[in-house]
Amino acid sequence: MVVMCAGSLLVPYRVGAAETPEELQRRAAALILNNRGVIEAKAGRFETGAAALRQALALNPKDIQVRNSLSSVLADWASQLLKDGQTERADTLLQEAIEANPSNGTALTQLGDLAYYTQSNFERAITYWKQANGHVSPSVWHTIADRITQAERDQRIERGFEVGRTAHFNLRGQAEDRAAMDILGQKLEMGYEQLAASLGRGPATVTVIVYSADDLKRTYNQRDWSIGFYDGRLRLRRDELTSPILGSLIAHELTHAFLHSLYGNQVPVWVHEGFAQWQEGDHPRSPEETQLEAQMTSRAQWVPLEWLDRRFTHPSGIDDVRKAYAQSRVTVTRMITRCGLVKFRNFLSALKDGTPVEAAYNRTFTPLAWTKINQGFFD
């Protein structure tokens, strides 16, 4: 046995007794190209790596190792393109990935996500997600199964919805709301431009669905207090299309889309919600909101920040949610007011890199200490 590549990913070359010299030569050449392609991809040079792996597969089409390598590299490349908003090119690469290896659970999951979140193609999404079963870990499959349930619910509710498009948005709603949807599209683009100016490049495309109040509740029963929310698709209530707070609502929900696109899944919920409220801008707060802010400032109702996410994700009732929103708003507003938006974005970048929130805060906002802000002390 001869090993053709040093490093963590070694592919052995075994000589088969029945192979001709030409077949042996092709296998050896394919092996060299395979290892070269993997090394190039690991260095982030996906295009070069994929080209080498395609050459390897052309030389030895039945080589399972080459097929698996090409499929994995294409899926990784597609992930990078998705972060850059290149959804169509990513879709093409993921299709090629599952042609090379139909058992690539990562590629199947990504294709399902693309079909659901970007294209609102529920049938396609459900098909790909179901094909991933058995090819992803049990914990990943649990989340995919939840997406399938949601997509099936959305499919029933959105049957017959009309589709409109703007530069950055796919709009879905009932035909009688067409005029209001046109105005919504304009306001969404204005909100997008404002967020891009303060945060940088946002998601290439955001799907926005407008529901009746009852249908919005049916999409997520535990969010009965919501007038809109973002879960990969931006969901709004039709009676909010003519509301005076529509601009603030759009700013809030689009902020979630931008944060997810720019910083991934590492940002805590309280940071998401606090920053989304900060982006709403100045608008009148209700007496109850003002009272809650005062209670948070005095720490009378303060919850340690390390526990605050649970008030969003596992609230005991609407009061928990209102308090969590007020505390996150007070915290993020003070962070930005005292240290500036640039430092806050540095904090987000540290979170994206996987730095724990305590370390990311101390690194970014020194000399302000996490141990103090965690307890509500900002001085």
C-alpha cells in the first residue's frame, strides 16, 4: 500500500490484481488529483479544489472516495457562496454535490433550506429534507423534522398566495392585498438601504410573507403576542401594512435578517432583540414599556444576562417576554451609546468567531467588565 498524501486526510492506493496498467495509471492519477483537490479546498481555494476533483472523477468515475471528496468540497463551497448571497450558484453546486454522492446529508439539508427560505418551494424543500434522514446526526435530524412540520403548515396556509419581487425581497400574500404589498416592497427596500449603511452587506434575498392575524398565529402558536417575526423568512400581519409603526417593525425584523446573514447563529437572543429595537429608531413607547425600562435601569427587575435568553425561548407568560424585551433594549442601547456602533460590531464579529459572550464583551468593551454589566451595572 502506498499513501499519496501527507496530512490529516490520507487516501490509500491499493493495487488490484485484475487491473490493467492503464487502469492502474488512471487510478494513481485520480488519487493525486483527489488529494490535491482536498488540500486546495481546505485552504479555501474551492474553485481550484473542485476542478482537480472533477478531473479525478473523470479519470476514475467509479471511485467512491473521489465522489465523496468532490461532494463534500462542493457543499463547503456552496456554504461560502450562500454567505455571500450567491444562492443560484450555490444551488447548482449543491445539485452537483448530491449527484456525486446522493447520501451527502449536508448538501441535501442545504438544498432544502434554499428551497424553503429563498424560493418558498415547499414541496422541493420537504423532498430534500426527507432525503437527508439517515445521513445526518440525530440531533440535526430533529431540527430538520421541525422544519418539515413548519413547511407543511406553511404550504397549507400559503396555497394561492401571489408572489411579487423587488431588488432584495420575494413578497407573498393574498391577491386583495396587492396594492398594500407594493407599498410594503418600497418600505422594505428603504429599510434595507438604511441597515446596509450601518451594518454593511445584508442578505441577497429575503422572503416576506403577509398573513391574516389568525394565520400568523397558526404558523407559530407559542408566539401569540407577535405582530411579526423573522425565522429565516420575514412574517408580517396584514393589518400592520397600514400601521404608523410599520417602518419600525420592518427595521426590527430586517435587523434579525442582517444579523443572521452577517454573524451567523452565534449571537445571543438578547443581543438580537436589543439591537433590533435600537434599529427601530425613536418612536413613542407605551407607559408600560417606559415603566419597565425604569425598572431595568434601577435593576429592580433585572435578570443576569446569562439567563436572559430563557425569557425569550421559554417564557412563563407574556410578562416574561415584555421584561426580556425591555432589558435587552436597555442593555444594547447603553452599550452602543457609551462605546459606539463600531465597537458593538466588533463585539458581534467576536461572537461570530465563536468567542463566548463574556470574553467577547471583555475584549471589546474594556474597561467595562462583563461581571458588572451581567448584573446591570454600567458605571
